[in-house]
Amino acid sequence: MILHCMKKATWDERKNKPSWGKRNIEEGFIHCSTVEYFWRVAPNFIDVEDELVLLCIDEEKLISEVRYEDGDNCGRAYPHVYGLINNSAVINVLPFLKNEDGTYKKNHEFADIEDK
């Protein structure tokens, strides 16, 4: 399973479509994260005041190719989706939880998955 974070309002627009992502594709792909690494990318969303959601995506159900790449040479490979994301691959939608200081708070659904 991989995660993609987006504004809840955007998800509400897209959730009934067969696929989406044309507007999201940067550098030729859609940025995603593993659950283990999500805490590392979550600070990118700290200044977003809109309600956010985490799309839980089953890679096996994706119609587009997923490549794990370390584009920043940080020693960690992140999943990049090269093409549209079909909604039939979205297996769950969770709230982006925040602590009182606005930092990401790990969803209880991910409690058994170790941060790396």
C-alpha cells in the first residue's frame, strides 16, 4: 500500500471519477509515499490549512506503473506513479491527523507499521 495526500475538497471532486491525476503529475509522475516514510513527507503539508486526506492505494490494482525512486539521493526510495490513478485502486481514505502544534499525527490504522 502507498499513500497520496490531497485536500479533502479535491478528493470529493475526484472520488466518483474512474481515474485522476492529470493535474498532479509533476516531473512526469504523481508523488506518493510508503506508510513507513510518510512522517518524513508530512511536514510538507504543515502550512496547508485545508482539510487533508490520505488516500491508501493498492499498488497491485493500479493501472499505471509505480517506480520506487530516490530522486533526492537521500537513501530512501519513494513510490512514483507514472500515469493516472484509477479510483478502483484506492482502498481507503483516512483523515490527515494533526497534533495541537499542527504536525502530523500517525493514524491508528498504521500503528503496527514502523516509521523509518
